[in-house]
Amino acid sequence: MDNGTNPTPSRQESGKKRSFGRRIMIGVASLLVLLAVVIGFFGYHYFQTALKPMDTSNNNVVQVHVPMGATSNKIGQILQDKKVVKSGMVFNYYVKSNKFTNFQAGYYQLKPSMTLKQIATQLQKGGSAEPIQSTSGKVLVREGETVDQIAAEIPIQTDFTKKEFMNLMQSPTFFNELAAKYPQLLSSAKSAKKVRYRLEGYLAPATYQAGKKMTLKQLVTEMVAKTDQNLQGSYATIKKEKRTVQETLTLASLVEREGVTQSDRDKIAGVFLNRIKAGMALQSDISVQYALKTTKSTLTYKDLKVKSPYNLYIHTGYGPGPFANPSTSSIKAVLHPKDQKKGYYYFIANTKTGKVYFSQTYAQHQEKTSSLASDNK
């Protein structure tokens, strides 16, 4: 009879529930054991693999920087990031279990084919104080390239990294060393205000031989030394014109990018010098591109108003310093301008033909600009 209460489960039903629960627990436990075995197997396999060289067939040199005070754990992570070892954690375990200590800070030339023992032994011996080149190669600095553009090429052409090159470009100590060595060349750069890179404009375009064991400082010093060599016959002329080397190279860097032929560059230099003498802004798009760190050829009205000491649309004079590293031909154009006495203050190029037109007045310039509108879309 139904008296409104739940029926009591039979012993048989309770036994079935307990049996089912045990099976679930056993299944879960079995799965966990199996999972632990699988993880252990693959973990052991990974550990054993990580104790071996990263790639026995890869003998390419990788430059690794170990900072002062780095722990073995930190060094392991650096080596893993540089793909010299498979696991920084395993490297850390290896050096501790084998009692490798007293690792030295510095720059190391390591290979993925090296064993952990070879790497640890090398770290104990110590590296170089500066980045060095491991194999002979060539470094090309193109005419009109900026420091940033050279920096992007450095890791492609050498063992040095972009960061190492940029650190050197921003090092006051290194610049002062160069300024003491080349006072005629760098004295005006040393006193310049609000410059982005003090060596911008002083890295002579050329092909440099990056010899084995050459440091990055030596490589950059060669670039600066070549600029000094190129200007040896021009220092007197620069002084006679009552300009500084910094001002000369600044104009040359603009002339380099604004003109293509030597004749055009000579005339454009004359235009810039006339505008400087008249107290007019140079209004070079190259200056705005440099201020914005862009290479886009079409600038907006907003771009031309960018607040930067390098924007020569809103500032008169030369600006802080060079906008690129000019060629000797562009430097010569500034030192020996053409048609300056004709009183040209404006120029515009036909972007289709490349021909450059020069004007004495703004009205003439506007007229020429209008006539070239269809070609210069």
C-alpha cells in the first residue's frame, strides 16, 4: 500500500550502485595511471633528447650575449631563445648536476651542433667584451640609407643583431671615443641638439669587409673613418663657407634623396642654400618622412604639421642634423652648388620623366606645379 513515503532500495540495487561506482573509480584511476605513464615516457624522451645537441648537422654560428650576473637558469633561457639548445630547463639541470659554475658574461660564438658540455665549458672560459664577426663577409651601406635602414640590414649581412647595432648608435661613450679620434669630423655633431642619432650622416656609403674576429665597434669605426677620409680635402672649404660639417652633411642628405642626376643635385643644393640665406624653411618632404619614420611618398597636410625638430616645413634652418648617410657626390654638390646666383628658390620634379624644374618665384613654381598635376598624380 502507498503510504506516501519513498520505497527503500533493495540490497541488490544498492550492491549494483556500489559496483558501478567502483568501476568508475577504477576506470578513472587506470586512466590517470596510463596518462602518467605516457607523460613520463614522453617527458623522459624529451629530457634525453634535450641533453643532446640541438642539431648535429647545423654548424652555423649564433652570437649569444650573456649579461652580467645571469643565473644558469637565465642563461639556459637565452640559449633556448637563440635555438642553441632545445631546453633551457634541461640545460640548467645539466650544468647544476655536473657542477658547472662561474659562467662569464660576454658575447659567445656558439653552434646548435655543440654538446651541452661544450657550451658549458665555453661559458666558463668567457666570451668577448663586444660582439664579434665569426666569418668573413661583406657589409653594404647604400647611398642615402638611414641608421634605421642600416640596422635592419646588419643581421642579414653579419653575425651582429639589430639591437646591438642600435645600442652602439645610441651609446654616448662610443660616440665620444670617435669624436676624440676624429675631432674635425665630429665636433659639430657632438654639440648638436635634439638629434636622433649622432652618427646619422657619418656612416659612409660603401662596401665593407667584415673580417673574422672583427668587432661591431671596429666595423662602425671603419664607416666613420671613411667619411673622415672623404672629407679631408673639404674641411677648408666648409670652414670658408662658414658652415659646420653637421650642416654640410645635413644638406647633402637632403640633396641625396631629392635629386637623381649629379646636375640636378648641384642645382638643388643651390636652391637649399638660397633658402637658408633668405631665412626660408627648406620645406623638404624628406625631412617630414624622417620625422615620421616613414618612407611613404605622398604626405598629407597633417603630416606636414608634425611636431618634430626634423620637420623643415615648420622650422627654418638646417634642423638637428643629417636625415641619412649621403654619398660623396651629394656632399660635393653642397660644397660646389650650381646656378645658385640665378636665384632659384623652388623646384619640382616630373615624377613620370624625372625631369626637375627650377623657379625663382612662388608664382612661377605654382604655375609649373599646375602644369605637372596630371603627371604627378
